[in-house]
Amino acid sequence: MRLVLDLDSEAPIYQQIRDRVVEAVADGSLAPGASLPSTRQLAVDLAINFHTVNKAYDLLRREGIIRVNRKSGAVVHPDVRTATAELRVGADWERRLRTLLAEAVVRGSTEEEVDAYVRATLEGFAQRNEGGGGER
């Protein structure tokens, strides 16, 4: 798994890690059941603090995106693509989407522009899933 982070971004690094993992699952780069690097290894690979990675993994675990086991480490939740109550717990995507849409409105984006972007993004995830994904 290769993650690209923007160290100059206002988004915290742990949030960027979380977001890149979710995107990798959505586009098929990380399949259900796939192993993630250990928190220490990912911290070394990204040259960041281990606690930052731990915070991202904990957030992903609480959201039901990954499972963490002392023996097998962190893996993408086997049922991540199945709508279950467990995976919906803590899902605040609707609140975050509302904020993103509000930002689009404030910046003058039209409904058509937002709709086109959303459709293109969803189609991109679908195409990558059909094609087996790619490196992230």
C-alpha cells in the first residue's frame, strides 16, 4: 500500500491517512481482508510519528473500515462492502458531505458542477473496482 500525503495541507496527517485508506478500499486497491502495514512500519515508511498512524488506524477501526487483531495486525474489514449495522456505527459521512456541499455553494459551484464531479468520482471508483484497482 502506497499512501501519498500532503504535509502542507491543513488536514491533519492522521486524517489524510484515514482518507487515503478509505479511498483505496473504495477503488479496490485494498480488498476486503487485505492486510495493512503495522503502525510502526507505516510510520517508518512515511517518516512520521507512530502515534499519528495509530490514531488513523483507531479511527478506521471505530468506523468499521478495518479490524485490528494482536496476531494478524490490521486488515480491511472482511464485510466492508456489505451494508451492516456494525459498519454504519459512527458513520458520519452524511455530516461531512453536508459540509463539503456547503463549501461548494459558498465558493459558487453550481448544482450541475457538483453533480458532474460526484458522478465522475463514483464512476472512477466503479471503473477501478472492475479493473482490479491499482497501486495507491
